[in-house]
Amino acid sequence: MPVVTDLRVELRAVAPADLEIFFIQQQDPSACEMAAFPPRSRPAFDVHWARVLADPSAITRTVLADGVVAGNAACFGPQDQREVAYWIGREFWGQGVATAALGALLAELSERPLHAIVAQHNAASLRVLEKCGFSRRGEQLAEDGILEIELELER
Ligand SMILES: CC(C)(COP(=O)(O)OP(=O)(O)OC[C@H]1O[C@@H](n2cnc3c(N)ncnc32)[C@H](O)[C@@H]1OP(=O)(O)O)[C@@H](O)C(=O)NCCC(=O)NCCS
């Protein structure tokens, strides 16, 4: 898997202070457009993260780039449909951070297959997944009319 970045990318457990950064990152209009995901209000964000961090089946990590909080990466969902997701702050884009973070998450996870669902227009995320070994399996039309690509990592 080609992971090319000059930054030192590491994962660690999510600390409460990280949530302030994740909140700002998930409000970025360009990021929301890429992910086809609307920003959450602060109350909705807090409810979402409280639920995520309390879910024993969800594996959620803070992504550090040279020791700075760059975003988050996660694996969640039922046993037969484990899904990965990630969100990186815009100032870190285009430097291989998501690819290295997903690679580190995959190294930590023994479960396979893993799945991902990405808006068809999110070329950067599709590229990240394919660089990490995921293959396209199909597509689906989401309720909001966005065409989504389904990807899978078999091994
Ligand atoms: C998608 C996202 C995770 C990518 O993060 P990143 O750290 O910039 O990703 P990387 O640098 O590791 O890799 C991006 C790859 O996509 C490529 N890319 C970027 N924009 C592209 C575009 N418009 N078309 C084609 N490829 C593109 C880059 O060239 C790079 O590939 P390369 O290494 O072969 O050159 C980041 O933009 C993000 O968090 N976006 C908002 C949230 C989101 O979309 N999350 C994923 C939801 S499925």
C-alpha cells in the first residue's frame, strides 16, 4: 500500500478536547460538500459523539499529524457490516494524512471484510480507500438523491 506523507501520522484514543476541533472540522462547507453530509448543530454534535464514545463496538481514533490533531477515523456498525469512516481538517488535505490514518486503522483492526460508503463525487475519499486496498462493489442512491459507491476490503 503506497502511503506517502512527510508528516508523522498516528492514531490515539479520542480526548475530550479533541471534540472542539472535530466540531470545527465538521462545519467546513467544502468538507461537508465532499462527504455529502450536512454539518451538525452543537447539540446534535454533542449527542452524536456521546453516543459514539459510549458504543463499545465502535472504534474511534483521533488522527495526529506531527502531534497535532488533524481529524478522526473510525470503524463502526454491526458485525456483518463493519464500516470505516474518517474526517480530516482542510489544512491537512493533500498530504497523505487520510491514507496514512486509514492504513494505521486497518493495521489495528483484525476484522474483515470492512466496508465503506462514499459519495460518487468524493474523488479524494475514493482514492484514499483504493490506495488502502478497498475495491468498488456497487452503488446505491441515498435518500437525498446522492449516488454512493460501496467499497469493500476483503483481507
Ligand atoms: C477525503 C479526505 C479524507 C482526504 O484526506 P487527505 O488527507 O487529503 O487524503 P490523502 O492526501 O491521503 O489522499 C488523497 C488522494 O486523493 C487525491 N485527490 C484529491 N482530490 C482529488 C480529486 N478531486 N480527484 C481525484 N483525486 C483527488 C489526491 O491526489 C490523493 O491521491 P494521491 O496520493 O494518489 O495523489 C479529506 O478531504 C476529508 O476529510 N474530507 C471531508 C470529509 C470526508 O469526505 N470524509 C470521507 C467521507 S467518505
